[in-house]
Amino acid sequence: MNLQLLLVSALLTAFVTPHALAEEIAPDVLVKGISEEVIAAIRQDKGIQAGDPRKIAELVEAKILPHFDFRHTTQIAMGVNWRRASPEQQEQLTREFRALLVRTYSSALAGYSDQVIEFRPLRAQPGDTEVTVRSQVRRSGAEPIAIEYDLERTGPAWKVFDIRVAGISLAATYRSAFAEEVRNRGIDGLISLLSSKNRVAVKPVSVKT
């Protein structure tokens, strides 16, 4: 499993929950409890285990995306170029990057295998609006891998805006490629490239964007 799929596999086992729970439970308790629920659901769903693209896309769209702040994630991926984009371009970039991550999430979910996640005590102060939930992913025959979830409070709920494996950011892994495309073709060129790739990739699987 490559780095991006590993990053997203960690996320997939963490952020499926009713909105009511997200309003009441602390971020570490939320992530820990939901991971058990999602792992159980994957093991019980033969369609997902078989790689059914429709079921996978529906799960990602309905359960994963509501708990992710894609604008913040896109801002991290764009780096300094985010400030150079107009409000309309920022909206387009966020929409296309969201679609790109949907495909990544779906691939990770399709390739899910048994993993055990151990969580560390949350280091946070009352009133914090950003926190990091730390964990380790244990896989048979492999060394444990450190997974960190960065969450921010948006209104009454917590949303993830980045995850890191061994200190490597999911959002930042795209930064160099995005920066190079902006240098060569401008921000509109990057938007066009992402849009083109998303249209081609979405043909076999209908995913709402």
C-alpha cells in the first residue's frame, strides 16, 4: 500500500459518525470509538470487500466527506499560491481537490486489510480550537506506523483538515506537483488539469462533486 493510500486508510477508520455524536464527543473519543464501528462495518460488507465501486463511493460520499474541511486542506496543498487565487478560483480548486481525494479514499477503502489502531491520550487544553489525535497503526509482520489526525472545531463539530503518517502530511504531498503546475500553466491551468483528470477517473464510478 503506497503512502497516500495508507494515509487515507487511517482516515477511513476514523470519521464515520452521526452528526449528533460529533457535537457531543471530544475529538479523541470520537476518533477512537468510530474506528471500531467502521472496521466492523467493512468486515461485514461483502460488497465493499469485493471492491464494489458504487458502494465504496456512496460510503465515502455519505460518511467520510462531511467530517473533512476540504477548503483548509486545499489551502495547505496550495501553499503560497492559495493567496494568489481569486475567491472563485479558490472555490474551484477546493471542489476539484475534493473530487481527487474522493477517488483516493475510494481506492484506499477498496484495498483495506485488517489493521489495529492504538490511540494515545489527547494533549489539549480547554478552549483549544485545533487539536491533534495521535495513534499507531499496527499491521501483521510490519513495524507500527504513527498516524496523526489534525482536527479543527468548526461551530459545534470537529472536522479533520489533515492527517500525517510518520510526520508526512496528506495535503502537503500534493504541494510540489501543484506548485509546478501553477508555475507552468497558472492557477487556471491547475484547475483545468484537476478537472480533466477527475472527469476521466469518474466515468466508471458515479461520484457526486
